[in-house]
Amino acid sequence: MAPSAEFGANHPSNLKTTLHLSQQAPDTFRQLGKPLVQLSTFNQQGSDDFDTLEKLFFSCIQSADDESALLCLEHLTNRFGSSNEKVMALRGLYDEATAENQARLERCLNNYDDILSRNPVNLPILKRRASVLRSLSRPSDAISCVVQLLDAVPTDVEAWCELAELYHSQGMSPQAIFSLEEALLIVPHAWTVHARLGEISYIFARSLEGEAMSRSLSLSIRHFCRSVELCDDYLRGFYGLALATTPSLVTRIPETSRDGLKKKETIERLHSTALRKLQETLSTQYSRKPHLREYEENELSVVKELLGQSSK
Amino acid sequence: MALQGVEQTILRDPALFYWIVIPITAVMILTGMLRHYATVLMNSPPKPASTLAESRERLTLLRAVNLRNHASAVLSKESFEMRKNYLVSGFQNGAFLKDPNARGQPPANPMTDPAAMEGMMGMMKGNMMMMIPQTLIMSWINAFFSGFVILKLPFPLTIRFKSMLQSGVMTRDLDVRWVSSLSWYFLNLFGLQSVFGFILGSDNAANHMAQQMGPMNPAAGANPFQPGQDPHKMYLNEAENLEVFEHFCILDGIEERILRKYSADQTQ
């Protein structure tokens, strides 16, 4: 999709990009047309088309273009049949997104339970069920649902990350850290997950005292380091690193902990390195035109704020 | 060998070329394509697990393999030990088995287990798809074209190539450069991979080499157990692997690594 290139490396969670993508729906439908969709089992590019269609579905849902989303869903249903697990999940997602009140969401949940009673290993539906429970603000049920899913499918990265977020939202940081570590065991080079693990252990460290705090903080620093090692100039990683190595926090590390002093010096140097990298990123980003920047305005302003605080 | 330096000539009807070389080549290409589509049609995807317990039995093994492969990149010593102990004790007392009570019993006869039966049928189908067309074509060539000498290669070869190029023609004195019809079939059989790759795409099913390599690397998410294998034995194996695994952590000393990396950046 060429037009999205002008937005630079924007993350798909960015609403502006999403809206822009979903506005391509009419074009895509015109290109697809009926005959192509039916022929595309013999077409080498066929699977790509449906992949695009699925992504378009998500963008439409996010930007509240329900009609286009329904069209996408119908195309997919025509091709794969309504009993396909993924199509079932997409249908469920559509129902959830268009549900106006709690009662409708409850009905979605009952529907999922119904499907699962017929086929207990319908993974996409199991995941939808967990997220409906989350939308219904029943986090403990959602957690037990994801745990049940992970007991059967311990190699699902998405589910481990979701579980980590659920635990984190409940303030159960050690469990969240454990879940993220499990996710990392499956995708050991995901720098975003490393950074997230760093963030959660940083938050956990701030609530602790003494030895435990120092252990959690050093875990956090290490994971931030790993994330910037894996991805050069990773803004979020450097931001986290700068936060986790803040002098006011480091002074709370008890002197009794092993090689505390040597460590402190390293941490100070890490802090200044992180600040320097943030400063560099900020100046290169601000020297560009707004639409060529790789980061959002709010990200950059948060970085600016941090730099302002630390220079005081 | 004929007289040194004298070109061996055989008077051939040029029609031989059109009526043998081209038909054999065309038939080989067409059967290859046909085989591709027949395989695609008959191929049944590996059956997904039908219960949660079954899925757990399959994937826990992969989880242990993941732990072994990636622990050094992620985990500190304590969290590795914790996971190792959990998995090893689970493997040893059969906590992850679909049916913990069946542990230690001799594996069921694969002939009576419908799931295993299906797996074997899949393999059978694959093999049959290869063997039947090959047998048919080879007997067709033997019946119609045996003994024909159809081509002369434009370059000399050593005598070793005689058995490869002149199968079906038992003439001791014939120059190695002559190619018999049966040999042309074999050359086609092994030489058409790139043609199929061009026509059908790189992951085509006509490629029988790929099919032979297939079972060696089962796709991720598929059943790691071959039919007839005892999961408990695989678990015990894996538990042993985990126990002897020596853990080191890539995160040790990462602070210095980062400092070195980015201070080097600065000086440049």
C-alpha cells in the first residue's frame, strides 16, 4: 500500500494511520470484485488478497466503518465458509464491536461458550472469549480463561502477552513478569517485549524496598538494555532506560547489595548515555517536517519533558 | 570404443527425435503438473488436536524445546531453574500426558488408533502418488521406445557415463555420447525440478525431493509425535536434555556492552 508510506514508520495502533487505511476500503473492494475472489484459489496471489482483506477488516472496525467491515467479513465468509475458526472469530469480533450495551456483549459471550462446547480447541474463539470477559470488566474471569487456554497451548505468544497485560492491570506484577518471560522464550528477539518487561519490572521496583527493589530494578535495566541492543535507536527502550536509571531511584539501592558501588557507577553512565541518545533522537526528529517524523508528537513531547526534568 | 579419432555415425530417422524425445519430455512435464494438483487435492492437513489435553500433550514438548533453545537469551538463573524444575517434574510424573494413567503401558497398536491410521494413510498416499505414475511411465517407455538411440550429446564424456546415458541399450562399442530413450526418461525425471519450479511455483508438490525431505522437519504447530511414538518416552528424553542443559545468561554484562556500543557510536 503505497500511500501509507508517507506516514513513515507509524505504528498500526496509530489512529490516523488506521483511519487512512480504512478509507482505502472502496478501492480494495473495486479491485477485488467478485470474479477475482472466486478465481483466486488458482491465483498465486490469492492468499495475499485475503490477508489484505482481513487487515482492512481490522482497520474498518477500529475506525468505526462498520459497513465496510461487514463487507470484508462477507467476502471472507464466502471464501472460507462460516465454520472456519478464524472467520468465526472475526464474526465474533464484529458482533462485539457493534454491540451497544452490556446485554449484547453477554450474548456474544454465550455464543462463544456455545461454540466452545462443540469444539473445545477453537483457539481464535477462546481468545475472543477472554477479550469479551475483559471488556465486561471481569478481569479475574478473563485471566482464568487465558490461563486455561495457555495450559493447552503453551506456545502462543499472543496469549502470554495478553495474560501479562491482564495481570499487570490487576497489579500482579510478578505474574505479569513471568508471563512476559514465557512470551520471550518463544520470540527471544522481540525488542518490544523486552522493553515491556523492563517497564513492568520498573513499575514493580518502584513499589518495593531494599534488596527486592534493587533486584527488580536491575532486571528492568537489563531488559531495557537488551531492547536497545536488539533495536538501534529504539526510543521507548531508551526512555525506559533513562527512567530506570534515574539517580533518585538508584540512591535507594541499599549499599549492602552485592557490588553496589561499581554498579552505581555503571548505572550513572547508562543514564547519561540514554539521555544523550534521547536528545539526539529528539533533535533529528524535530529537524524534520512533521509528516516525516518517525514518532508521534505526544511521544516526542514526553521525551522532551523527561529531558527537561533531568537537566534541572 | 570405436576407432580413435573417427566420428561414430549412426544413421537415424529424424522422426525419432520428434516422436520420442518430445513426447517423453511432454509426458514427464504433464505428469509432474498432474501430480502436483492431485497431491494438493488429496493432501489432508495434519489433524489439529481435538481436546485441550491433547493439545497440551503435544505443545508442552515444544515449550520445553523453546526453553532449552532460548533460555540463555531471556532468563536469569533463578527463573530458569524454576521453569526447569516445573517442566522436568511434570515430564517425569506424566502431568502433561493426555491420559496420565496410560503411562508406561506399551503403546497401542497404531493399526487400531484411527488418528495414527490417518497419519499413515497420508504418508501412503504421498508415496503412492510418486510410485504409480513413475511405474506407469517407465513401463510405457519400455514398451514403446526401448532400445532407441535418440540423441547425441555435442560434447565428449568418459566411459563412466555409459550406464547413465545408455540404459536399455546393451551395446558395448557405442560411443558414450549417444543417449537412449530410457535414459532420457531418467534425465527428465531428475532434471525437471527447475522447470516445475518455474511453472508451479517453488513449493510445488511435483518436486519429489521436497516430498522426501518433508517428514524430517514437521511444521511448527503440527504434531511433534510421529504415529506410534510414546509421548511419555519423548518427555523423559526431553527432561534429561533439560537437566543437563547448562544455563548462561546473555543479560550478564549487558550494561557494559551497551555502554561500549554507544560510546563507540559517539566517538565516530
